[in-house]
Amino acid sequence: MERCGKQENTMKNSGLNADKTEAREFQTPSSGIFFKADRVLCEKTTAFQRVEIIDNAAFGRVLLLDGLVQTTEMDEFNYHEMLVHPACSSHPAPRNVLVIGGGDGGALGEVLKHAVEKAVLVEIDSGVIEACREFFPWLEPALKDSRSELVIGDGNAFVRDTDLRFDAVLVDSSDPVGPSTVLHDEGFYAGLKRILNPGGVIAAQAGSPVLHLDALTAKSLFLKRLFKYSRYYLGPVPTYPVGTWCYHFLSDVFDPLDGRDLRIPAGLKYYNAEIHTAAFALPNYLRCLA
Amino acid sequence: MERCGKQENTMKNSGLNADKTEAREFQTPSSGIFFKADRVLCEKTTAFQRVEIIDNAAFGRVLLLDGLVQTTEMDEFNYHEMLVHPACSSHPAPRNVLVIGGGDGGALGEVLKHAVEKAVLVEIDSGVIEACREFFPWLEPALKDSRSELVIGDGNAFVRDTDLRFDAVLVDSSDPVGPSTVLHDEGFYAGLKRILNPGGVIAAQAGSPVLHLDALTAKSLFLKRLFKYSRYYLGPVPTYPVGTWCYHFLSDVFDPLDGRDLRIPAGLKYYNAEIHTAAFALPNYLRCLA
């Protein structure tokens, strides 16, 4: 998954320490999460960002981009299942699926659990793909799947220019703050609507329900104009700020709470039909997003 | 709230650092959470534990006992609302309520939002009460409420010896590992059942659904024998390990999912009727607890 764009004063304090024994992320300017590094597996700077992968006794391999935790072996299923399956399981037959961002391949792996014909992954940074191919066990098999197609490129440009059409689009973008806010703009979502097949469905990571609430509230206004059904839902991600993450479900055809039969792949660790409904229940402090 | 009893090797690394600028908790032996300390408000050792209260720019006042985060001003409502309201809102009229543990007063404050006649708080450590009275704004008004009664004493002994009977009992105990495991024993819960009025209901913090899964699984076996309705439910707690916390709902009369009208106090930040139902949805990896 992709997260970036925190304020600079926290970013520069996040990541591996000087003696490479510990990585930390300032989730706010004054608090955060830390991981002891048994080994540093990867440490490089690409054209886009600083890439660090460490081995941690509790979470396994941990990927940080510009010092922000993107995914860990132990808890990635929480995020990737909840990004992919509420949308893909609501669609009666998602044949063509697009994943924007998500160079670690976790979302692609979940998409391939559905009976798709084609799954396109658009990731801007080939350096992330190369690092994750080497150190995260699920990426290489997902990319080698005959249904997968990898595009190295800008997600916004891809959506603007492509002639392809999709039954489901999963937006595994950066957070709704900082330099990559274009993937949270009205224009980007209008573009996504254009490349949907009739009956298509979109799910997008939306950020932290606490840290990014202003951005979430603003976004919900134009998304309600663009889509007949626009709903936020929630899921836990232990290594993301405040431990709970927010996602969008967008469709002109499917109400995610209409009681339809969900086509849920076998073998999932987190998502099931009860969780699907439960995820759309918003606490009082998020009622502004309903 | 009360949490303690982690393995010693992590506990001794948790808490304020040497120069008092930062507090950290090792949530696992190799990872955890940190808070910059703008000020250290309290640092003392009682007969039971080390008590630290710091001021943090993001979370406000943070209480640590033996280096483990108990509560913060910013996020306490998540935990205390979910400990208290699913039980107290399910009961048609909880008049007499018992809180075991929870010397910070957060649970007591939530109990007093219901039309109770008497709320008894049993906390073992007067040093926690004294520190929280001074530094957490909600404790003093809760204790001064004419319906409140504070008992400084051992929760297990209180339950064994009391002649009082309660409509609702909230167990704000330590985690189900380490020296305080007595509050997770079958004998303790049999005692709780004895002091319930007919139609009474119990909610208990049960620990982390990831870190304490073995203990949760074992406990569910005897709780199913003791109570007609024994269910786990979940809620987010940003500053607790993995960000999601597990609770028990226990009753011989009320199925928490029977669709009854919930008597929910006004002005809550988290809990509502949709959240009530959603909290009982368990992810696949916790289906063993169903």
C-alpha cells in the first residue's frame, strides 16, 4: 500500500535510526510507533522516495516509504482484505480489475483470489516493485499470474489516458495530505467513473479517521455528487496511525448494504459477510461522514 | 483502566526514558508506541506499581502503570464507552452498577451517564486514585457524584465477600497474562454471577485479540458454561497494542444481538446502536471465539 505526505517535520524524524537498530514513524509530530530491526534488508532512495525494509521479530518484514510504515508481513491482511473484498465481493462478477498504487502487491494478491480475467497494477515507482519482489513473498507469484499486468506509471495519467474499462477499481493511494493529493481530487474520481464498466464499483483507501478527518469530510461532499452510493467504511490496521483505517465504497449501481449475496473467496483471514456490514457502522464522531 | 502483567523483559524497557523526554511502551518485545513528554506530571511508585503521567501534544495526559499505557485524554472514550455502554444500554434499568478496577475513573464516568442509583468503584491502588484525581479532569466530578461509592480494595476479595447485588458489573481489569490473572479465572466469574441481580449483565475487558488470543480462547470455554449468553466484542483503542481491543458480554437473560431497544445516553462520542451490533462481528481469525 502507499502512504506518504505527512508534514515535513515528522517525516524527517521517521525511518531507520543512525545505527540501524530501530525504525520509527512519527504518526503525529509527538507520538508514533517503533520497530526493533533485527536486520535491514533494503535501504535505498528511488526517484520518488526513500525505501526501507527491515526484519522485525513481531511483525516480520516491514516496509517504510519516506519513514512511514506501508505494510508488514504480520498485519497486511487487515488492510489489503478490507481494501479489496468489500468492493470485489459486492460485484456479481468482477472480470477486469484495476489497482492504482500498491506496489507491494498485497492488494493485487487479494484481487487474484476472485475469478478475474485481468488485473492491472499501476505503480509509479519501479524501485518499490523491485524491493518488494525481493523481500515480500506474495508479490512475485502475484505478478507472475497470467492474469496480472504491471504498468509502471502515474496513476492519475493512466486513468486520464486509458481506453480500458474496469468492473472494479481499487485505489491504494497515498494519504489525503501532502504532495499526492491529486489522487484524492474530484477530477481523479470523475476519471475513475469514466473508466468503469456499467455496474462497476470502486474502493479507495481514505486515510485515518482521526488524523485526516477534515480531508475525509471535504471529499465526501464531491463523492456524493459523483456517485449514487458513496459510503465510508472502517477496518483495523495495527501499524497505521490510531490503528483504524478508513475506506471509500463508490458505485452508481450497488448499495453495499442492500443485503446482496457477497461472493467472498475462501481462505481469508479477516473479511466475511458480518464484517462487511459491520465495517459500514460509523461511530458518533464520524457521523459527519454518513 | 487497568493493564499490566506483560512479560518482565518488555515491562522493564517501558515507561519514561532516563532524561524524561519520552515515554514508550513495548507492546511486544520488539515493537511498541512512544509519546514525547512535554511535561512529566506524576512519577511515583505505590505499593502496587509505578505510576507515570505525562503531557503529550497529541494525546493530552497519558497514564502509564509499570510502563504500560492505561488511558489518554484524547482516546479514552473509545475504551470506556465500549466497556460500559453495550452492557448498561442492553439492561432495561441498571440501578446498581459495580466497576472493578479502573481507578482512572473513565468507566465510572460513563456509568454515571445512565440513570443509576448507585455506582461502586473498587480499585486496589489508592495511589492511582490520588494521581488521577489530580491530573485527569473527569475523575473528581465522578467521585463527587452522590451516586458514587469508592472502595479501595482487592476486586477479587470484594466480589467474594460482598452482600451487595448489582444489575451490571464492568470489569476494568488487568490483561489476561501475568500476576493478575485471578481476575480472569473461572472462580472470579462464578463470583460475579453470584452478585448479579436477576437479569444482570457483565462486561469485561478481555485483552488484545492478537496478543492474548490463547487466553481469550481458553476463557471462552468456561464462560460458555457459566453464562447462557457469552460473547466477545471488539472496539478500537488507538493506544493499546494492535489498536483493537476485545471485551466480553455475559448474561443469563440478555442476548446482546436480540434486537432489543438499547437505552443509550445522549452525548457519546463513539457508541451507538449500529456500533453495538457491528462490535459483535468477529473477523475470520477470531471465529474460534464465537
